Amino acid sequence: GGEMRERRKRLEPYMPKGPSDNVFLQQRIPMKQLVYTSKCVIATLALFGTFFIVVGIIAAQYQAGIRQLVFDYSSLTATTCDDTNSLPCLVNIDIKEDIKAPVFFYYTLSNFHQNHRRYVGSRDDPQTRGHFDAGDAPLYCGTGNADQGYDVDGTRIYYYPCGLIARSLFNDTFALSDPDGNAIPWKKSGLSWATAQNKFSSKSDEWLRTNCYRFGREKEGGGRTIQGTGFPVETWGDWNGTGDASKSKYDCWHAMEDEQLAVWMRAAVQPDFWKLHRVIDQDLKAGKYRLEVELNYPVRAFGGAKGVALSNASPFGGKVSSLAAVHFAVGSLCLLVAVAFLVGHIIRPDPPPMPAV
């Protein structure tokens, strides 16, 4: 008997056990079923209805303070400006009511499908984040195509940044003047989301001076310039690249950390969209303003349109006329159903509760 008990004790850890006695596994947790009474449902609907209507009133008050001005300056039908032209176009803007600061200046494009799968995929994220070595070919901008780069004496020069999204960057430029002819100061910082800024990191100035075969953008009539490329003039002056294709493999045509590039490369879902271009930190008084536009971006070839928009904002965002209406509709519906339930409760009250078992 003692030997058998000793053997059983040694084998006990390996012997099969019975079912667990855990209350969760055995589904023995106490359960309560909520019974929705008429008073509870009516009070809940009334509370939500009141909440939505109050939010709608607040939204309507904020929306009333938003001023917005939108117009196209170049399209197949809007001929205020040419499609492209070496001479700037002057556009008169009549602001009929004061626009409170901050005022957001957008450029607008129509019939431009940034959401096309081949367009969205034509970018190289390791390149935009700066995660590559000198001479590396971009992995996701295609191979041998015009959006990746070009050949110089049999040597491949890669665009930095490369890809169809970056290479199609909107490049019309603007200057806004007040009714007295004074230039309106605006800023180009704070345009992109913080998460987007973290996705764009440029190589060091020393790296650029060593590896940029060309620097800046081409000027009409020849030569290159860094105007409108995001590179600081005080740092780069008139330097336009090494010109040595045997050592420098990149065409550094735009600053990687320029927020305008980050805004553009956040692809729009719809073919008609706005993108933030500048922020004006002063009120715009009513009057006739003048906008000077340098026409560099062609749109009429694909039946598109380009324009600008001026708008301020509220805690609820930009001007959305349906915002308050939707809150009023939902709130009214909740109150209407609450009244219907109340009438039903008066006509036919709830039965007395069942006695506890």
C-alpha cells in the first residue's frame, strides 16, 4: 500500500484533472438584465435631444462669425488669368465684410485625382524620411522613369524628392496687397499636421553640398533658382549644385522639410480640394484687395480649375453650413420621440414590476 501511494504521488502532476471550477469558465457569474422603463427611455431621449440642440445653437453662433471667399482664377470657363504665363496675373478681390484673424489662405484645384492608386504609390518614404545612403536608388518611384530621375552621360541622377506626387507639386505663387497697396504679411509655418512633419526629414547641408548634382528649380529662360523651393536664401545664396555627375547623384530641386511639400503630399480623397498655403495673423478689413499670381501650374489640359480661398475658422472648424442643421435635426428627432413615448406612457402606463424570485 505504501509503495502504491508513493507512486501515485509521483504521477499526480501528470494525471488528467477534472473540469475547472472557475465561475467565468463555468458561466456561473451572476447576471442582471436591465429593464428599460418608459421613464428611463423618455429621460434619456430628452437629455440627448437637449444636448444636441444646445450644441447646434453654439455651432450656429460660431458659423455666423466665419467669413469665406472662394473663386477660380483660371479654368476652361474662368479666364481671369491664363493657364500659364511668364507675366504675373493681377486679380481683384472684393472683401465685403471684415474677416477676423487668423485668416487661412488656400489654393484650390478641381478635377485633379490625387487619390489614383498609381499616383498615391509614386513616392519613396525612406527618401522623404532621410533613411538612405548617398547613391541609393529610390525604391518606390519607379525604375528608369521620368519621376525617378534622368541620365547624364550614362549616369543616373535621382530626383530628391522623387515620385509623381512630389514632382507634380503645385507651384503657382501669390502675393496679396491691401487696399492701400501694402503687402499683407503671412506665414508659411504651421501649415501641416505634426504627424506629417515627422515624415519629412532632410539630409544635412553638408550632405546636400556634396551629393546634389543640381540644386533648386529651373528658371524660365535657363539657369536655376531656389526661389519657391523652400531652401533659405541666406544659407544657399546662388549655389546651384556641384555639376559633377560622377560624384553627385541627386537633383535636389525642393527642400524636403518645406511644409508646403508635406501639405501637398497628403493626398486628397476627392478630385476637388483645398490645400492650405499661408496663414494671415491679422484681420482683413472690408475693401478691395489685389492678388498677384505667378502662373506656373497648367490645369486646362486635363479640364481642371485652380483658384484661391480665404477663410477664418471656429472651434468647430471651417464654414460648414450643415453642421448646426444636423445637430438641430437630431436633437429635434430625439425630443419628438421622447414626447411620443410620454404620450404613450400616459395612455398606457408600464405594468407593475415582477416580484423578485
